[in-house]
Amino acid sequence: MAVTLEQAQRVGCVCLKALLRFAFMVANNLVAIPSYVLYLIMLQPLRVLDSQSFWYIEGVLFKWLLAMVASWGWWAGYTVVEWGDDVNAVSEDEAMVLVNHQATGDVCTLMMCLQDKGMVVRQMMWLMDHIFKYTNFGIVSLIHGDFFIRQGRAHRDQQLVLLKEHLERYYRSRNRKWIVLFPEGGFLRKRRETSQAFAKKNNLPFLKHVTLPRLGATQVILQTLVAPQENGTPAGGDAVIRESKSKGLQWVIDATIAYPKGEPLDIQTWILGYRQPTVTHVHYRIFPVKDVPAEPEALTHWLYQRFIEKEDLLTHFYETGAFPPPQGQTKAISREMTLSNLWLVGVQSFAFLSGGMWYCIFQYFYHCLF
């Protein structure tokens, strides 16, 4: 079929826009990430004298970096509508966030929709696949104290020990509040067939829109961060809790991400913006941690139930375009998440001005020395 002039022009415009957006993203990373690192190097004396203030400043810079990532999608027309419980109510408490995982765009979506949740973004810890350590954002996550987990049965036990040690060392010493993880252990498209085979073998529900979650990381987080007796049995990390006077982990937030027609956004789309404006939907449900069982078998059942509920939520969404109303209500209420363009421009301007400042400083010292 012959391509019309109008179609060729449309394709040309999309390609040009994608190229310009990619160039902007590269420039954005070249100024923002080195600036983040250099600011924190200069602030190392403060880290020795007043570590709390140091990590406060680091958190602010971290939030701004995530705002830059959010801006790439926001300016491409990729927005978020939120459903279910209002997580702002627990934004100052410690919480574990369980998220279904469909594509790389899930992380970008969370970076966007958590921007307006108070101090959450700058005080959160991410659990992510170890491969992200080698991306452009890896150095930022390393400094911030996120945990890179290596997948696979051969590494599982060792990784859980390392996770526990990481939480005890960094979570409260850096005043973290929320910890985000993807319990499925991989993307939906990669794990669905294996999960369905496991479900069939063990007489578990057949899931299409999510996969059965893995227990390990969730159990370690609860054992390490929940205050003693909070969910029925003494938890680990008691010394850390007493030292920081923390109330411990208080909530579990079950977050379900849904994309129109079940077509997830990936990081390439988020950066290049070649897909039409898209509204991603995020449903939240909040559980008090005291209602979460501590015993492994009961916890496994509880975690499976959350993902069976996610399956029902997503099935309803794909059939109707909306999430179902909460039990006992007749209508589901949605909230459109908004970002301030002025705020995003301000953050981007700070990044580029910082990059220019560091460049001038290096040029000055270079000429002085050589």
C-alpha cells in the first residue's frame, strides 16, 4: 500500500520529535547526574558533622532527579489517574509498597505519581534488579542506598541475607520511610508462563494479568522493619528500631498499575514520546501491618491473595476502563494526578545551571594547573 504525503509527514514529525527528546534526555543526564554526585562529594564534611542534614539534602536532590524523569513522560502526555485509598494519609509513616510489574515504564510511572506525596520520594528505598546498577541512574541509586537484587534460584538465599544486612545498615540511619518492591520478581511477559505452570501444579488460581509473587524479599522486609509484636510475633532489627525510636513499619500499600488495553509503557516510549498521550491508572489499597501474618505459610497465602485481587482489579479495568468501587460502595472515585510545569521547569533549570557551574569550575582549575 502506497504511503501518502500526509502519512510520511506524520512519521517524519514523530521521528524528529523522538530525536529531539532523546537529545534532551542525554543532555539532561549529562548535567543532572554528575551534578548530584559532585554536590554530595562537596558535602562530605557535613555528612561527618551532621549526617541527618546531609541525607536530608541528598533526599531533596534525589527527588529532583526523579522529577526530571517524570517530566519526560509528563511533557509527552503520559499522565496518571489514581484510584482507591488515599496514600497521602500514610506518607509520613513507614510503609512497604507492593507493585505489579509489567514493563520498565512501571518505575517511571511511580516516579511521577509519588512526586506529590509529600516527603515520600526523597525518603524512599527501591528494590530493583541488579542490572539497573549498570545504567545511567545506577550511581544515583547506589549513593541513595537502594538495593539491587540478583534474580535466580542460585542467588536467592544469599541475596536475602544481603537485603537484611542492607536494611539494618541503611534504612533508618538514612531516615527512609517507604520501601518499594515488585514481588513478582520480573516482568509479566517473562514470568507469566512459568507462573501459570506453577499454579496448575499446585492447584492455585490461573492468573493472566499478574503472576504469583515470591515471598523472600517481602518476608525479610517485614522481619527486619516491623516493630516487635506489631504483627503478632517479635520482628528482627530490634536494636535498630530502639536506636532510631522508630515505630517500625506500619503499613503495606498494595499498588496496582493498569495501562489502557493492557499495553504497558516502556522506558523507550517514556523517553522518545512516540506513543500517543496515555493515561496510566494506579489503584492503591492500604493494609495495617498488624493485619499481615508473620508465619511464612500464612504470609505466603496473604501475599497470593493480594495478587489474586490484583487480577480481579485488572480484569475489571480491562473490561470497563475503570477500577471497581470499594466494597460497600456503588461508585469508584478517581483522582487525576497533576504536576506543576513551573516546578518541572525550575528543576530542569537548576540541573542545567548546576552543570554549567561545575563545567566552569573544572575549566578554571584546569587552566590554573596547566
